[in-house]
Amino acid sequence: MHPYVLLAGAILSELVGTTALKLSDGFSQPIPSLGVILGYGMAFYLLSLSLEELPISIVYATWAALGIVGVAVIGAVVFGESVDLAGAFGILLIIGGVYCVNVVSQMSAH
């Protein structure tokens, strides 16, 4: 499977795990707590597979950055958390950084 597809799956799994973590209420809710374990377990498994073909700097930077952006969006949309102008600007900078690392930079060249 293409390493970026695996990386996308890892990011989505992390978002599931993190959302479940919020819903688990300190691991007092069994179903969301199971979602944490499954989400993070799948995230790390897929992350490890993507590392077989991509440099660790690209994988981790992309995974962490898009996880941050995704969680911020989920927080705003699902949990009603606010995002101010500075936060929105920071999110845009993160997205720009991921673009630079993956597309513009020679870091991903083998």
C-alpha cells in the first residue's frame, strides 16, 4: 500500500483515539475508552508501516501537524471549542509547514 495512504490512516486513527479520549471522561466510560486503545493502537501500527518507505522526519512531522489541525477542527465542530484569529493563523502556519516539508523541501527525496 502507498506509504502516504498508510500515513493518512494513521492520522485518522489518531483523531479517533484522541476524540475517544475526550469522550472517555478519564477512562470512566468503557466504550470511548476502548476507542482510545483501538484508535491509538491502529495509529501506531499504520505509522510504523509508513516508516518502512518514508523518512521519519516526514512521517512524524506530517502525522503530528495534521493531528493537531484535525483535533482543533474536531474540538471546534464537535465540542464547540472556540478558535480565535491567532489560533486560526497558527493552524494555517502548520498546514503551510506540512506542505513545505512534503512538497517543497528535498527532505522527502530518497
